[in-house]
Amino acid sequence: MLAITASNAIQNFDQTCDNVIQNYEPVIITRDNDKNVVLISQTEYDNLLENIYIRKSKTNYSRLLESIEEAKTGNLTVLDMGEKND
């Protein structure tokens, strides 16, 4: 994970944001008082929140793990959603 100073982040804010989004990698913004912050893309943030939500429920998380194992072994069910008739 890349770390940059707060002043560098301010001077190159647009480029720093673009790098975070393009590289899917957070950036640690270091500060003199050692109260650092982390810059992440909204996509990564939303993903973190979704993972936290799923892991909060043992039932949801257990089902997710079961589904992953089923997919790895090729035990898949294909659903026919049919054609839309608008």
C-alpha cells in the first residue's frame, strides 16, 4: 500500500484519487500527529461495507461459503429467467 504525506496528497489530489481508482489500491495519507487516514475508492468502500454486512450474519456467511464451494466443484444450477415481454 502506498503512503504519501498530507501535503503531497493536497498538491496532487486529483492524480492521487485517479491512482486509487485505477489501481484498486488504497493510499495512506500520513500526518505529523500520526493520525493517518486512508483514501479508498467508493467501489472499494462499498465492497467493504457489503462484506461486513454479509459476515455479520453467520447464516448469510455460511451460505456464501457453501455457494463458493459448490461453484468450485461445478455444482451449479442454471436458472432460465425467460424473455422479457414489455
